[in-house]
Amino acid sequence: MDPHPVGASNNPIAFVDPDGLLDTYSECIKKHPGNPEACGGDPAPAPAPKPPRPVPPLPTPGTDKLCEEDKDKKDRCAGYYEKCIDAGGGNKPGNHKGQTLCGACLDYCTSNGFWPHAIPTMNGRTPCPGG
């Protein structure tokens, strides 16, 4: 009488080697830890890439030359803003609802470091007074 059920000899999960001569993948891995290629398996996965080096923090306000340049830029832009208001730009629409033309020109100046000749507004391209 055959000790194996019908079809078990071609089923690797249900197959039992009565003589113990066949090695299984898990037994091979026990003999070759960390080397699945030796047992016919896939190579070990590549190590994960190293994270990028941390970026140094920005200097604290008031401690470097950049802060002095920012203050100079703000002072310069504030002077242009005052001239813009005096020229009537405070009563004209800016880039969005609730903003004046002078406010839009000031935003541009503080972002770019200079008072613009003109900016796009709700009414098209408009000259910035005061410059």
C-alpha cells in the first residue's frame, strides 16, 4: 500500500520525503542564513538609501547680514509706499479684492527688493505710482 495519498507526490506542500533525502528551501536557508541565492531564492534586497544630510537651520533674526539687508529693503519699500499713497494709489484696486494698488506694489517690492514700474492688477497692467 502506498503511504502517500493520490497526487501527493507532485504536490510540494503535501509531499513528505520518506527517506529524508530531499532538502527543502527552509532547511537550506537554515544552513545558509542570509544567503537565499545559495538555495535558489532571490538575492537579499538592496539596503535602503541613506536619508539626505540635514540642512543647517536658518540664522536667528537679527544675528546676520541678511537681516540688515531685509530691514534696508523694507525701509526702502516703505518709502516708495508712502510716495504711492501720496500720489493717490491708495484709492485704486490692487491684485485682489480688498487690496490697494499701493499694497500690491509694496508686496512686489518686499518680495523682489525693488519698486516695480507696473504690476498686473484686476484692471490690467497698472503703473505703480511713487517709483
